[in-house]
Amino acid sequence: MALPGSYLSSVGALTDGLALVARQVLTMFAAPYATPMQTRVRLLTADGGELEFAGGRRMACDGDLQGDAAFRIVYLPAFVAGGEAELSMLLDHARPLSDWLRRQRARGAVLGASGTAVMLLAESGLLDGGKVALPDPLRAMFRRRYRRVRVDVRATLTEHHGVYACGAPAAEWSLVARLVERAISPMSAQWLAQATGMESDRRDSPASSADPLVASAQFWLAQRFAQDLKISELARTLAVSHATLLRRFERSLGMTPGDYARRLRVETAKRMLHSTQRSIEQIAAMVGYADVRAFRALFKAHTGASPTAFRQAGRG
């Protein structure tokens, strides 16, 4: 959701990040079920009109704030603010956008904003009671206007109940990785962090081991978990013995690489059961199980519910 004067690079962080993830998804699932990512990006403006970026470039948009569409991610890119009086006037007239943001969050969307657009999140009340990362020139105005939100002067990226704020352009890719992690897949977010050189994101991911060898093995498995895996091939890739890999993996994570791959299969299947209309048979095949009975048994062993019951519970 972009305002006039949005920075092209800020919009591009999300659109390009999701484009990279979409390319990776094509290689993730087992043949012949490699499939395009169902997530699509829509560029919205308040009135559905053409968007003029900072610098004067123009782009057609895909819609406005009307209608009943629900989104998994809502991203507000940074925009040119002008002076404080101009920004105050914009915020004073932001009620339709604030209402729309609250509706999207209530329906489960993960929200993120960068730079000046963080002010729009605060205006909606979605940051009340939390901390926020913010560009330094906006902090004095922000503190006067939003007394229920604390400014974290050390942070470049903050999160409050599924609402993310980015205070610096250099952190926008980290913001995108967090949005992908929450709304699409932790594995895809970890891959995006490594593909774009965000070392800190990969190191700090809760899914990653502190042991660099094991973390590398996790990344390798995340890229191939739906395929026929040979742990001996993984060991050769990491230039260690099969025994060393098993010992360090079990010591770090309490499971074997094979167990970890099966966990990735189940977690991916869980997300697909809730977010797609694909049949259980197709999901089973996509995560690597030609035998749907074996998939059902694995799924129930990990979750305590059948795939059908899990899907029905999520829709309830």
C-alpha cells in the first residue's frame, strides 16, 4: 500500500524479495509437482490511481482500499514526508487508511512499514504499548503525537504483535525477511536471508543452530527437503564424515538430519493445508510422499491430528 512520493527502492524491497522467493519455491518441491508460489503482490493506492514515486517515475497500480480482500502481508513503503506540517496534515486525514489497516490486522495480515510510513502504523493504533524503530528526524514529532508508543533509538527493526517497523533503508531487506517468515515460510525467509547476504538474519533465526556446520546442513536440507535425500551427499557437500555430521547434528538439535527433513515436510504441509485448496494427496506428493498413507501417518505422529482434521480446525 503506497502513498505518493514513495521510494522506488522501498517498494522494490518487498516485490523483489518475493520474486526471489518465488523462484526458489519452484525448485523446492518434489517432481513432478514443482509449482509456482501462489502468493502474488498487488500494488495498492488509496484511490486506485497511478502512483508517482519520489523522483517523478510513475507506475500503474492494481487497486484501491475498497472491497473485502484480505491479505497475508501488508507493507507500507517509505515515502517523502516534506515538512512536519505537511506530514501532520497527511496523518490527520489518514482515517480511511487506519481503518483499513486495523481490518487487515484483525483478519490475520502481518503488517510492516518503513521510514515515514511507520507513522501510519502508529496513527492506526496498532503500535500502542510497543516499541518502534524510527528514523531520527521523525522522533521528536512521533513522541509528541504518539505517547503510547516508545521509540527504540538503538533498533533498526522492531515488532509488536505482528506489526513490524523499520527505521532505516538498509534494514528493509531484513524487514522483508521477517514478513516472509511470519506469513509464508521460515525456510523461505532463511533462504532469502542467505541469498541476499543478510548474515545477521541467518545467524539469529530461531530455526538455525549455533553450530555453523549444523546451520549449513539445515539450509541444505531446507532447499531439498521434499526430494530423495542422501545424508552421505550432504556430508560430502560439507566436507565432513557421515559420522561427524550425525554426531554434531544430534548434539545441536537433538535429532538426525533425516528427522529434521521430515519435520520440514510436516511444517510445510501444515502451512499448505491452511493456506491453499490443494488436495491432501497433492500436498503429500509435493512434500515428498508418493504414498499418501505414509504421509498421513507421519503427519499424525507429529501433530496428533490427521491432515483433514488439521485443515478443518484451521478453518474453524
